Amino acid sequence: MLLDDSPIVSCLLQNNKVSNENRTEQNRTNLLLLLVLLLSFSNNFEMVAEQKDTKVVLTKPFSLGSGSVSDPAYGAPSLLKRVLTLFKNLPPMFNIPKSQLQCYGESVYSTGLDMLSRCNSGESPLERFTSVVAWSISTTRPSPFGIAPYNPILGETHHVSKGNLHVLLEQVSHNPPVSALHATDEKENIEMIWCQQPVPRFRGTSVEAQVLGKRQLKLLNHGETYEMNSPNLFIRILPVPGVDWVGNVNIKCLENGLVAKLSYRSSLFGGHGRYIRGQILDSSSTKVLYEVYGHWDSIVQVKDTNNGKEREIYNAKEVISELQAPIVKDAKSVWPTESGVVWGELSQAILNKEWEKAREAKQAVEERQRNMSRERETQGLYTWTPKNFVVSYSKEAGWECSPIHKLVPPAPIIAQ
């Protein structure tokens, strides 16, 4: 999920504090029932993992089927015990054994098909733009309900290569949480820059995480830069618990004048849902060139408005199913700030269902973070300086991240 460790629980508790003056016994009962409802679904996640090195723990990416199939081998503590521990701090059994930084990276490097090469190989601007739309849809991944990735610590990094594509992420701010991504492919002459900040909002029986910031994809051979935003993560508690992506995504390329307007929609009462509808337009004439429709977790098609012909541009089964965990190629070159190292002990304890050990490991990471923060303050360093990005903020533009280096170097971790 694109939230802190327990966005739903924290929002519920905060909402409970706001109404403190007028709170009745019935209000407290309703809150507890809502929490129990949430927790009763937190086992529905297929937990799979591979440990390639004792110091680096990596797990499989989210793919089709994530969050919908229970793994009988994954035995979390009882519901009552989880409810009671909720009022201390979020216990590790609510965590997926990976950092949110890894989730961002997986949406780029974990694919069954090379979607980026298709973007680059299109002969016409419209072909390339349509491929970019398909690639943007491919970054949308299923998320499990009731369990969240770790909230990345300040300065945490994730560095992975797949073929000639090298991907580097860094947590450039902790409060608010801001993640930066830089990816380059010298062979295809492609560059990617992301800067993202999730902002959760409680909406009664649901939580919606708006993902602020922008994504850039540069096809340098064609002199084209595509800018786009992310859909929002929607966590529904009632009437049918679930997680989906919703909201509007706009994709534009100033160089060719093409624009896409996509709408992600959820199904309120369960069912398939995960709809996507939209259009590809020529911004100079506002003429609709293609109608876009389908489901982001199955098939997405376009319809040519000139001749009515339809064709498939995205098949989720081919792109995001049966994805495998990355492997460590050179353990000695893995940075100590790498997500798989920072959270390695905790992830392994979760996978082994050693909950007390997991709690201790999580507290150790959090305490190291606090100690580093205090040490910086004693040195008069109140502003964190990222190692791989130049970061700026303004009310008008929000957070912006620019990579320090032109190219991302090959990584010691390889995506399969």
C-alpha cells in the first residue's frame, strides 16, 4: 500500500479523538467493530518469498492474485490478540515483508514483457503515445487488504537492474514521506524520473491515499518527454472490504501534442471492478483519436474513432502475473541503505512467523532511525540531504526531485 504502516487504523483512531467531547459508548463500540472487521480480512494475502543472501531479504512482487488467495502456511496470531496489540503500536503481522520503496521500484522493473521497449519502437508519435499509455497502466499493481509495506526510513535506497534498465530509488523525506526514482536504459536511450508523496484521507468507511507528485518518461531518441500522475489507492472497509485504484490519470507529451485522460473506477459492492475508461486526444484540435476501455487487471483496448477498429494494447496476464523476486548478484556491492538490508531481519522473522523476534527487529530499525536523527541535530544538521537527488518544494509545484547523476549504474540486485 502507498501508506504508512497502519493508515486505516491511525485514521480511525484520529477520527475517534476528534469526536472526543461528544463520544458515546455506542461510538466506541462502532469503532471497535470497524477495527475487528478490518482485522478479520488481514489474512487474505498470499505470502511468498525467496532469501538469496543472509543479509539481503527479497520477496516476490505484487502480481495478479495478490490479496485474493490465502496462504495456509501463513499463520498470523489470533484475531483477539491482534486487536489487543493494536492499541500499543502496529505489530509486524500487519506488515508485508518489503518496504514501500521496493513496491514503487517493482512497478517499473518487475514485468513479464518489456513495455518500455515498445514505447521506444513505435514508428509514429501516436503509436509511441499509445504504448506509453499501456506502460502507465502496467505500473498499476494489485494490493492486499489489511496489510501494508514498511514505511521507508530516511535515506533508504533500492537499487535493481533488469537487462539494460537500471533503477534507483531513495527516500528523500520521512515526514512527509517522499520517494524519488531515477531509471535509465543506455541502450534504448530512455530515462525515468518520479517524485511521489502519498497523502491518506479518512472518508468514514474508507481511506483514500492520494499520490501527489509526477512521473516523467523520456524517450530521448525521439526528443519526447511524457508526464503523468498516479491513480489513488482506495481502501474500502464497508460494505465489502477491498483495495482498488481510483481517480483520474492524465498523460501528456508537449512535443507531439497528444494527451490521454484516463479514469480508474472501483466496484462498490465487490465483483470484478477495476475498470479503466478514457480517451487519447490531439490537444491542438481536442479531437478524440482513441477510446480507451477495459480492466487494468485483465485486458485494456483502444477503439479508433475514425474507422471503429478495436485492438488490445495491454494484457495484464502477460505483464504482471507470476512475477519472481529479484536475486542478489553481488552481495558485497549491496549498499547498507538497501531496503532488503535495512528491513532484512524483520522480513525474515515475518516469513518465519517469529512474531516476537519481528517486533524486536522492527523496534531496532525505528530506534536506529531516531538515534541518527538526534545525532544530526547535535551536529546542527536539521535538513536532510539526499545522496542521489536534489529535492525542492513549493506550494505551487509541490515536491520535485532531480537526479544528481546522469545515468544510474548497474545494480548488484537483478530482477528476473
